[in-house]
Amino acid sequence: MREHYERLLRRTADGSWRRVPSYRNGLDHFPAAAKRGTGTRLFLRSTDTEGAGFEYVTFVHGAGNRALCLCQPGPYLEGHSGFMHGGAIATIIDTTLGTCALEAAGSVMTAKLSIDFLAPVPLGSVVLVDGGVDRRDGRKIFLSCQVRGAAGDTLHAEATGEDGGAPGGRGHPHPRPRPLPTERPPPRVPVSG
Amino acid sequence: MREHYERLLRRTADGSWRRVPSYRNGLDHFPAAAKRGTGTRLFLRSTDTEGAGFEYVTFVHGAGNRALCLCQPGPYLEGHSGFMHGGAIATIIDTTLGTCALEAAGSVMTAKLSIDFLAPVPLGSVVLVDGGVDRRDGRKIFLSCQVRGAAGDTLHAEATGEDGGAPGGRGHPHPRPRPLPTERPPPRVPVSG
């Protein structure tokens, strides 16, 4: 991972890329929230044990429409035995696309996320999440990304996302009041194993 | 949360629903993997601090095509200040649909996941993830779910998923060897803020 990190770090030398510090909670970044509560922590930093959770670093391009995240999933991100949980993959994708959107458009929230899981990610391997803005339509931002093995030989996942601008960073960008569907009825036709 | 839990628990009395115990790692469930390594932990159990991460319990219907997960996100699942991280929402969705698919078809892996985030989930609130099997096509299982506030007044997210049977629980159900795309070129047209 160190080698890839150094390579990405060198790209920041001319100022076209910038390294984004990872942080433990959002309070430093949302001063208004600081008075509200304490004890919260960014989801990716929920694990106390060093090296057991998300080891990651993100680089964003100065033009604001591309983010590269180098991530090594620790042993506490397990889903299927020995492999990264689908939710953990979704988390690093959402974070990378969110960083990209944040850099491109300021405060945003994820509105849609679609992921194709193509090959499982072994715990301890190093992956590169390569995300970018594809297009914008008003306040909506359409993004996509690929999760590849850092050695370049495996495409683990592809995803598309849609983010909406959230003025002031509070509330949801797409309030869609609609009637709640009635509770799904109990299954009637058993699914055969 | 207790009240909802008790209500769901009562449904298990006649045997039509079953409570699935949550667990810390997959080794108990995959004896073959036990010799391989130690120190891994299920992603949803990566947080050591009691009550800070995913507080959840899942109930599956005996017919095997429906799962209900009651979840209270703790303060360590933060994304935007005060709200659950999109990746954490994706995680509880993936887990619920995975449990449903596992119950319906045995060992499976997530192949696709698409989520519409409709309203942010406040940390500490209680949500109900209501997932079910919509249809099957050979070894593929198509599922969907809704994430609602337990009070029934908010639809937080809707999702669809596709799982593929993975014989023996190892490897990926849809190996799709394909050439790796070349690295995305650096952005040329800056995105205006």
C-alpha cells in the first residue's frame, strides 16, 4: 500500500492533486453541529483497533471532478469468510463519490447508489477506488467509479451514483413526500430451496 | 426499540418467524475457514463500544422469502453530521437482503445493489428494514427492501438487490473475466462550483 500511496503523493507536488485528511468525526467540519452533541464518529472510523478497519487515503484532483481512494480493508470488515462485506465496499464507494461531489459542488448528500459486485475483495488486499463526475444537471451530480485491485489485474466493482446539493449541508436535497406503502404482506408462495 | 423488538419476537411464537442471532465473526458459521485465520470480525460488529455501532436484530419468515431487520444506528455510524452514513445504510440493507437470500437459497453473494436514499436517517432513531424475495431466475435471486422509520411515518430508502448462488460459499457466483479498462484520463473540463 505504501508504494501506491507514495506514487499518489508525488502527484500532489504540482498542486493538481490534493490529499484529503481522513478524520474521526464530522464536528471539526461542521462547527454548527459541535454544540449539539459529542461522541459521534465517522462510520469509517468506528473501529478502534489499529489497522482492523478501513485503512484509506483519498486524493482529489484540483479541478474537482475526480477522486482516487486507496483502501486496504482490515479483518474487521468481513462479510463472507475472508472477504470484504458488500456494505463495506458500498461504504468506501459512497465515501469516494461523496468526496468527489463535495469537492465539485460543496455540500451534497447521496441520493442514489448502484453497485455491480464483480469479484470479491480479499481482506488485506489493496484496492483503488477511482471515482469521477460524469455530468451535472442543475444541482444534481452524476458520478461513477470503479474499484480495482491496486495491482491492476482485477475489477472488483463498478458503481454509479447521484448526489444532490444540500444547501447548508442540512436536510435532504430531494424531499419526496409520498404516501407510505402498506406493509408488505407475509409471503404466500414459499420459495423452494 | 424494545417495544418493536417484543412485537416481532411475539411473531416467532407460532414458528412462522425465526430470530436470527447476530454474531461477531463468520468463523462459527464457516468451520472450514476456522483454520485459516483469526482476528476477523463481521463488519457490523467492528465497533467495540457498546451501543455505538449497529444495534440490530433480524427476523426471518419460515417460508424463507422475507426478512425484517430492526436497527438503531449508534453515534459511530455518522456520515453527515447527526445522520447515518450512506454506507451504513447500504450495509444494513445488504445484510438484510443477504439474510433473506441465504434463508431462501443457501450460500449466496451479492451481485448487484441499487439504493434510493429518500430521507436521511437520524442517529439513534429506530428503522425497520423490510426485505423480501421478489422472484428467482435459476440461481439468481431478485430482492427488494424498504427502510422505514419504526414509527411508520418515514420512508428512508428503497433498494433492489440481486444475489447469485455461490456453491460452497466460496468464490464469486458471476465470474466475468473482461479486460480492464484503461485508467480514466485526468479531467479536462473543470466542473464549475
